[in-house]
Amino acid sequence: MAELIIKIENIYKRFGRVQALRGVSLDVKKGEVVVIVGPSGSGKSTLLRCINRLEQYESGKIAVDGIPLDSTKNINAVRMEVGMVFQSFNLFAHLTALENLTIAQRVVRRRKKEEAEKTAIALLAKVGIPEKANVRPGQLSGGQQQRVAIARALAMNPKIMLFDEPTSALDPEMIKEVLDVMLALAKEGMTMVVVSHEMGFTRAAANRVIFMDEGQILEQAPPDKLFSNPSHERTKQFLSKILSH
Amino acid sequence: MEAGQKPNPTEEALEHVPGAERSARIDAWWWLLILVIGAAILLITTMPDPYLNILQFVSDGLGVTVLVTAVSFILVLIIGMIGGLGRLAKNRIIYFISTLYVEIVRGIPLLVQLIWWYFAFPVVIQQLGILLKIQALADFQANPIAMAILGLVFCYGAYMSEIYRAGIQSIPKGQMEAARSLGMSYFQAMRHIILPQAIRVVLPPMGNEFIALLKDSSLVSVVAVADMTRRGREFMSTHFNPIEVWTLVALLYLVLTLFSARMVTWIEKKSRIER
């Protein structure tokens, strides 16, 4: 298939005494949608955060689009290409939705104000809330905030999007509006790494599901195969809990 | 959630409570201001003999007090930001130096610091000049106002560092992470994302510092700065009327602090609406 865009080799990461990642290796191809599942504390969010170096790791190598994450210069270069969406949205509270989308374009990409705003308005329309451009995050619902956050990441024209439990902090009726945006992105061919337990999304969009436990990747397979016929006992146990409802 | 809607709900809720403290504060402030200015005017018009004379005599000192306070405070804002960022630095040397600075300053009375800067510091410089054979340093003469401002800035800069530090720390970690993950450098994220939010949090304590600085500026009168307090003392030593002098000087300080307090509330209110 297509070329490799993320190459993770043998990553080890510790928080104090807790070994969060024990030798994780993972390749992601361009255009692929990878969903990481696993019990809490299994290291899935940590792995995701290592990809744009929000977490440092003790040993191992990560390269994104051929750029190794080894110097400050490279890390900033990689971060420009990798969009990140957080569980708690993390919209800039003092800026309007529009400004949330333009600030990094202007500061990091050095785009002109008009150009940045044009991109921002188009993206707000794309995530379905063009009318909220001049509203501050505090006045938006959780689902709207998360959609603005996705648009904010997209405004930088990233090659890869990382989603760290994007729907976990949302009320049930808002989950769909966020997943719809994510599905549309996946259909457009965006490379996505998603930590999530949204099984509907995973079935519809994922090329591959990764099951992590205790800082390791236990197994990986296309969603149908992993869900219907997991090879590890641990995976079976975990899936029986999240698939049963 | 945490990042999105922090201070708004409670503050807005407060505003909708009828007769909440804010309007009550405005009333108290107006009454006090009217009382203080009224008292001053009454004294000056009914008894111009000491009071108008005192006012004329200390008025240039009032200018010095305002000047020293204003210049010091601007410098304090800058030093405090540097110190505050230093206290949050991952670099151990920067952290150590800024912590040392804050701890030293906090442990020494301001009066002693001011005296040190005025009497001891110039001698240190002169000795250094002699030792290093640099004539310019050996001839160093302390300008009282400059040394007083240096002393005030050095001390209040440390307090302000702690205010900045607390303000920056009060901003949820996710804000920095989001900014960094968009490719911003640490300083870009500080400048565009963290500090604009932190400033709003620290406005009230900053206002308090300003008023404290205004009052503490009276201490510079002991190091040969002709501020309002020193001018008052000079007048008293020739006219021997302590009650009149110090009552008027106290009223003048009160007018200054009252207006400052009002200004602080106004700025707070303005920055809140902006949200």
C-alpha cells in the first residue's frame, strides 16, 4: 500500500515508578485510520502523546513523515504536520472560535490575517458551526467545542490527525456530531490515529484496531477480525466488556 | 470543560444577585472619597494658614511620590514577569537564581533594603571600581531617586514574580499542550495563549501590589528622596505642627489610594467584559 508516515520503534516510557510503555513499535501508513483500544492505564494515550512529543520517552525512536523526533527544531516541524485533538478540548478560553483557528496559522505558519480567516471560516463551515465564529468557547456546548478543536487542528493543514479520547468528555447526544466530523475526515483520506472506545466509529472507519494492555501492543487486526475473533484471552475479556452494550 | 468555561459562570451569577457586593463597594467608595476630599477642602478653605501652606509645600513631594510609584510599578511588572517565568523554568540554574532572589527579598524588611541600596550599594560599586581600576565606577555617585526606585523594584519585583507564577500556574495545563501541539514554541505559547489569560487572573492581586507600593513608597523618604512624606517632615520641623501636617499628608495618601483602587476595579471590570 501507501508509504509509511509514522514509524514508532521500541518506545519505552516511565512515569516515576510506573512503566507506561514497554517496547511499543507501530507503523502507520499514509491515509490509514488506526484506532487504539485498551483498558485505562494501558498506555494508549501516552503512546499517542509521544507521537507529537507532548510526552518524552526514555528510549526508542519515532519518525513522522521521515522526520525523526530528536531535536527541538524537528519536534516543532513535526508538530506543524500533526494535528491533535484532546479529550478536554483545550480551546483557548480567551479567544473566539475564529481566533482559536487563526492564532497558530498566523504565529506558526505566518499566514496573513485575511488568509488565516478565510481558512478558518471554511473549516468552521466544514464542522457545521459557521455561525459560532465570534463566540468564545465558554458559550459553546461540549460537542461544539470539540468540533472547533478539530477545525483548529485542521487549520494548520496537518498530514496526520491524532485524537485522544475525543468523545469521552461529551454528553451522549453530542457524541454523534463529533464522530460525524471524524468519519468525514477519514473518508477524505486523512491519516488518523484515534484513541477511542467508540465501536461504531471504529467499525465504520478503522483500517486497523490496536489492542494495548500494560504498555504493550497485544494484537492488531482489522476491526471485523479483531472484534469477532481476537487471538488473545486478554483481548477477549476486554472486548466482552465493551462490546456487550 | 475545565479549559473552556472557567471564571465566567460564578462571576456572571454574582452580577445578577440584586444588591451584590460590587455596587455596594461602589457606594462605599464614593462616600469615602467625598468624605476625604470634603475634609481636605474644608480644612484648606477654613484654615488656609497651616493647611494651604502645607499643601503648597508638599505638592512637589506628591509629584515625586506619584513618579516613583509609577516608574517603579512599570519596572516591577517587567521584572516580575521575568522572575515568574524563572520560577517556572525547567532549567535548574534559572529556577535556582529566581528562587534565591525571591527568598532573599522576602526575608529582608523593605526599609532595610532601601537603606542598603542607597548607602551600601554605591560604596560596593566604588570599591569595585578601585579594585578593577575603572575610574567611572570609582567615581560612582548614587542618585537618591534612582536608588530608591531600584530598591522598590528589587523588592516588589520578587513579590510580583510570585503573583505571575501563581497566575500562570492557574491556567490549565491543556492550554499549553494545545498551543505546543499546534507548533508554537514555548515563548509563543506564553505570549499568545498563557499570559493573556494569566494576566486576567492576576489583575486583582496586581492592583493590590500597586496600592501597597504606593504606600510603601513613603519609606523612600529615609533615603534622601523628597517625596510627600519627607516634605511633610521638613515642613513639620520648621513649623512644629505635627497634627496639621500629618493629617493632611494622610488625607492626600488616602485620595491617591482611593483613586488607584477605583482604577484597579475599572480595569478588572473591563478585562472581564472582554472575555
